[in-house]
Amino acid sequence: MTALASTAAQLVATGRGDPERVGEGQAALAHQVRCNSAALDGTYTSTLEKEPVSQ
């Protein structure tokens, strides 16, 4: 499994297909995008990954 597929599987699992948990899935996706953007900018640190996911 590629890293991208693994990340996608984790994000889908966050929402678990429950319409009431869509916000959690969106927040997890936004957090992953922030981490990926920081990695591309060269500003990524492991503490960024551990920051709380805000909804």
C-alpha cells in the first residue's frame, strides 16, 4: 500500500461512513493537507503532525 493510499484509508476510517461524522473526516483531511503543504515548503516538523485537529 502506498503512503497516499494509507492516508486515504485513515481519513475514510475517521468518518466511518457516518453522516454525523463528516466534520471529523473533513477536519482530518484539512490537517493532512496542512502537514503535506508544510512538507512541500520545507517547514514540516513532527510536532505539526501531533497538533490537535480542529473542526
